[in-house]
Amino acid sequence: FKMLRDLLIFSMKGDIKALETLTESTPEYKSGADVHEFTFASKGKAAKGYNKVVLKYNRKNNALIYMELHQPNGNYTTYTLKNLKFSGPIPNGVF
């Protein structure tokens, strides 16, 4: 679960260098009209964890909006983030 945790944290932060180290791969970058897309694919076959990770970030606010995690056995999981709300002001009465 440590790899999944780290993938989620680094992806949300947009820490591409940390993701390179974690996945032991160099990302392929594609630029679209609305997204930045990074694909991290292991050179060899990973024994455990994930052998391919696809991330898409919104070009306007650089927020992670899509994550696809591929396992060596061929299974994959897709996360789509939408209706994002960022931290707003905190009312004075809260503290």
C-alpha cells in the first residue's frame, strides 16, 4: 500500500520528479488543449505494484483530474476527479 499512497500523494502535488523516482521511469508528456498528460511506464516488467501510470492535469489550474494505474497482471484502475472545490475562506467563528 506504500506505493499506492506515494503515487496518490505525489500525483496530487504534481511532483513529477518524485514520480519518476518512484516508478523508475521517465515520463512521456503530451500536451492537449485542456490537459497536460504524463505517462510513466516501466522499462521492464514490474513484479509488483504498477507498471504503468497515466496522469492528466487541468491546464487552467494544474489540478489532477485523471489517474490510471496499471498492474503487471493486466488489471487497471481509473480515477476521475471532477467537481473539484479548492479551499475557500474559513468563517471567523470557526476558531
